Amino acid sequence: MRRSVLFLALTAFAGSASAGSMSTTITAASDYLFDGISQTQGDGDSNFNPALQISLDYEWENGFYFGAWGSNVDFGDDDDADIEIDYYGGYAREYESGWGWNVGILAYTYLGAPSSGYDYEEYTVGVTFPTGTELAFFYSDDDDVFDGEAYRLKGNHSIDLGNDFSLDLEASYTDYVDFDEEYFHGQVGVSHPLGPFTAYLGYSDTDLNDSPNADGRFLFTLSTTIDLF
């Protein structure tokens, strides 16, 4: 139901703009990290928990966009969830000055999850600064998953190192209000194109001391984006 509502809403917002572009991105990762917490570690303590991730994105010329993203997940031997599929859509604008902004909706769904479900929705607003820095705020009020409110504040910035290398910085703050749980996450890495692919090597850590899934670890990804039309 959530997926249908999201799709119908974005289709309606797109209006009569028929022209657009579609692309897909395929990523192989040594781990699936969500703000520093492994989603593929299961019950183990390994730093190599591979994930295959695929997205499909459509952008209308008027600024509206819609997409889907999927990855394998592993939350432990006693948890049957094995695939995460996220649906998202919204509206984004970019200006010649370098400023930009974005508003959107994200729906997280998990195949194989218990009947109670892990599915939830987030609402987001973001700003891009002329320096290339991106700052985004995410909010959810799902009583079934979070027992109430939860929000995240996330920032990204890339620095050109020359010779097609870039230094990628990421930081986030997450607060599960009704769980009385909050944490910080930081990540630093270097990315470099290899033909049609982009390779990334980084290190991620959080200030959560009681969760092995959130321990510091290296992350390697290899991704490629294909323009479909």
C-alpha cells in the first residue's frame, strides 16, 4: 500500500512533463552500511559482509524524480529478512550559483521480515551549498518501528585531490527519540574512476560502544551507472 501511494503521488506531481531520463546504478560493496551500522553482518563480527545493490532512477525535466533501490540484508540467524527495497521520490532544483534544494519521501520495505514488519517511511529535505556540501534532514514518526519519532541529520562533502581522485567526507547524527537512543557516525574515504566504474575505499565508525554492527570498519565499493535513456 505504501509503495502504491508513493508512486501515485509522484506520478500526479509530475503532471504533463513526459520528457525525462532513466538510469540504473549497480554497486558491489564489502558491507552495507546505513549511517555506520552494518545491515549485512548478521550474528557475526566479520568486517567483510558483501552486498549487491541496484537502483533504478527516473528524472523528469521539471525537477520531479522517482526511484527504487535494493540490497541484500542479514540481521541474524533468527531474522528472516533478506532483501531491502526502498522507494523514493520528490522534487529537486539546482541553480547556476551552485545552490540547490530537495524535498522527498522514502519508503523502506523488507522482504521476508516478520509479519509485524520493519517497513517505515521517512520525509526528507536537503540543501546543496555552492561549495558542493550537501546537508539533509530525515524525519519519521512510525509507531510500529520506532515507537514514535526518529530523525537523522546528514552531511556530505567531496574534495578534489587531482588526477581524478576525490576525498569524500560524511557525518551523521541519528536520534531515536522514544527509544532514548542517539549516536554519531563519521566516514572518510577516497574515490577514483576506473573506466566505466568508480572505486571507493573508506573507513566508517560510530560512537555506539555496545553494538558490534556499528564498530569501526573499512568499506570498499565498486559501482557503475548506466544511462538507459
